Amino acid sequence: MNHFKQIQHDVPAGLVVFFVSVPLCLGIALASGAPLMSGLVAGVLGGVLGGLFSKSPFSVAGPAAGLASVALFSISELGSFQLFLLAVVLAGVIQIILGLLRAGSIGRFFPVSVIKGMLAGIGLILVFKQIPHALGYDLNFEGDEAFFQPDKENTFSEIIRAIQNITPGALLISILSLIILLVWVSRIWKSNRWIRLIPGPLVVVLVSVLVNRWMLFAFPELGLAAEHLVNLPVLQWATLPGEEVLFSLDTTLVTKLLLVAVTVAVVASLETVLNVEAIDKLDPYRRTTPLNRELIAQGATNIASGLLGGLPVTSVIARSSVNINAGARTRLSTITQGLLLALSVWLFPGILKMIPLASLAVILIVTGYRLTPLSLWETMYRKGLDQFIPFAVTALVILFSNLLTGIMVGLVIALVFVLKSNFRLSILKVNRDGQYLVKFTRDVTFLNKALLHRILVQIPDGAHVYIDGTRSQFIDKDIIEMVEDFQKSAPLKKISVEIVKKNYAVHPFFKHEEPT
């Protein structure tokens, strides 16, 4: 798809993502215990370099909440932010090596139910975490995705606090923003081809700024003060440590540095491949992103981010979802977002400070709901419990803990269902008028011993049993031993056992040997 042919879609979408990215980049830097400039540097490089190097049409890279806790701990462990920057550079090198080793393919091994559960979980976080901001309760920073917050509240207690402390002006702007977004997606409104080119979220931001300026003039008691607007403080650059610091590092600190680099690389890589895999499922054009190339792209971006004083970068599902919902078509929207982020810091920071957080919260709430609509939960439930339970568990664990924990728990649950299904289907028992067929339908291992034992014990006295393993490529020795033991004990119950043997059988126990 030609990038510049879609410029009328991508540039407005990039502008919308830019508005959302500013407070998120700053909030994640705050949560990481890092200079605020580092969050913006990561956002700029994630957009520009990530967009140039990546092959994903929608993925927006930048500082991620999932890495905030890693950064906070690592900075404390290393004793300085400068050493952490060096770890980020090393992490980028490791990511490039992982990409060259084709480690990105690990993303293809995660079940669809877990990937959809991840999207639903992020959607729930966006909805619940942004409700306080939509009500004008902005004590917790933007970008926080953890259930337990630094202010001793949790996701739900924060909502209760927000309801008790509503800011009327913010509530009015949120209601107006929601109405605009709903009208913008209505059939009548979308029928106009010119209106279709303007993303609804962009209109929300512009209208909210104008409305708040008007309220400050006409109804000062309703107008939103600075604490309810995008906060862009004085920014300072961070640099890598000098040679005198590097040469003075002892063995213990070098070990810690390498451990932090590996941790950042692994966490960032896992988040990237899973997020990109999820983003591809939202792509209306059904394009597939090469995951190994994505790791290399993220690695190169992290090297640049560390060198220029930025936080580690990874693909971010929230901003990528906003990108898709804003009507983006190609990577040009991601690059546009990064360029605007860079220009805004130096050229027009004053304009950014006029944007109400409430309007951005509504954009993220709508984005979150689109990731976890009730219809998705109904669809997954209709597919059966083996699909619904891993999906629901992943989503809820993400909501009540964090992204990586939810994915790991969901993966374990999904594997349990896979193993259960494999056990149930690997050995088939058929009864016809007292004649039983025990058939191995696939490879059988020691894990299937319990199932085979249960089947053989249930065969009644006097029955005739055929045991057929001719279709199995692999049969564990424990299984063969169990069949042989059953053969020996069967006459005591007047059970006759016949082993089915065929020429095409792979395992010698079931292979028919032609007479010589």
C-alpha cells in the first residue's frame, strides 16, 4: 500500500495519536522514576524510527506502562538513570540479535483466545482507568495501568473517589466529547465523504479546547484549571555516563547492568511481538507483520533512545488502537505522530497545555470499549469453554495485575485445555455388541497412561478387545508395557485381546511383518 496515497487518512490519524501520546509519555516517565523528557524522547523515536524501520502498518511504539515498573526498579538498582540508559542501549543490541535469530516467531505460538483476551484486558484497563480523568479527578498520572496505584488506591476505589469529587467542567467536556464521537460514527454523518476524512477524536480535542477557553471567560467557576489540562513541565535532557564512570564500574555493578539489559530486552520483546500480533488482528486489511523484523526495528529504536536519553521503547497497544480507530492506513500515521511530538516540545508547548485531560480520557474510553465490546465476550462464550475461559482469565488477570502476568496466566490456562483435549482425543474407545475397539488416534505418551488405564479397567468380563495403534507415529514405552500387562491379565477375566497389526504401522508393536 502506497504510504503517500493515504496521506489524507494518515496525517489526521497521526495528529490524534499525538494528542493522546503526550500525557501518556509523560505519565509513564513519571511512573518510571525517570526525567520527564525521557518519556517524550522515547515517544518521538518510537514514532519516527519505529515507523521507518517497522513493517507494521498500525503499531505505535513508545514508552510502555508494562516497562515502567522494570525501569523504576532498575534505576534504583543501578543507582543512576545514566547507567539505566546504557542498559537500554545494550537491550536494543540484544533485541537485534533476537530478531536475527528469528526469535520473533514465538508470538505465533500464543493461542488466539489469549491474544483476544489481551486486547479485552487492555480495553478494560483503558475504560476503568480513564473514568476518573473523564470526571475531572486527575490525582493519578496518565499512563498508569497497574491495579494498585502509588496513591494507595486501586482501579475501582479511584473511580469511587472520582464520583465523590466530580469536576463539573470536566464532566461537561466529557459528555460533549462522547456525543461528538457517537455522532461521528453514525451512518448519516459518515455518509458525507468530506467529513469521513476528519477523525472524530481530532474534532473532540479541538472542540474541548475551545469550550474550555469559553468557560474560563464566561463561567470561570466551570473552566478547567492547569491541573486538569495536559501538563508539559520544564524538560531537561539526560545523557549516557562518561568514560570515567564506565571505567570505574566494579564487577557487581557490571553484572547488574547486564541483568537489567537482558530483562529490558526480554520484556520489551515479548510485549512487542504479542502487541503486534494483536494489532494485526485489528487490521481491516488483514496484513501480517514480520515479527523478526519488528524485533530488529525495536532494537534499533532502543539503541537510539538510550543514546539520546529516552526510556525503553516497545509496541503499545493503546496508542496503536487509537491509531486504527482514527482511520490510519499506513505507517505514515505513526511517523507523523512522532514528528508532531518532537515539534510540539519546542514550537508550541503552550497549545498542548490547553488540552483538557477529560477529552483525551473519553477518546481512550471509547477506544477501550471497542477492544472489549459485550459482543466479543458473547462470541467467545459461544465458541466453548475451552476458548472462553482462557480469554476471560487473561482479560481479568490483566485488569487486576498487569499485561505480562495476564498473558502468562492465560497461556497456562489455554495449555491446560489443549492438554485436556489432547488426552481425551488421543485414545478412542468404541463398543459394538460386546466387541471393543481401543484406538490410538495420535501420538501417545506417558501422560496418556491414566486415560488408557481408565479405559481398560472399564472393559467388562468376557469382552473381545481390539487394540489399534497403527496410526500413531510415536508410542511411549510405558504405554506399550501397559498394553502388554493388559494382555497377560485379560484371560483371568475371560477377555480376549487382539492387537491390530498393519503393514503401514510405524511402531513395531503394531506393524505386520510379511512372512519371508
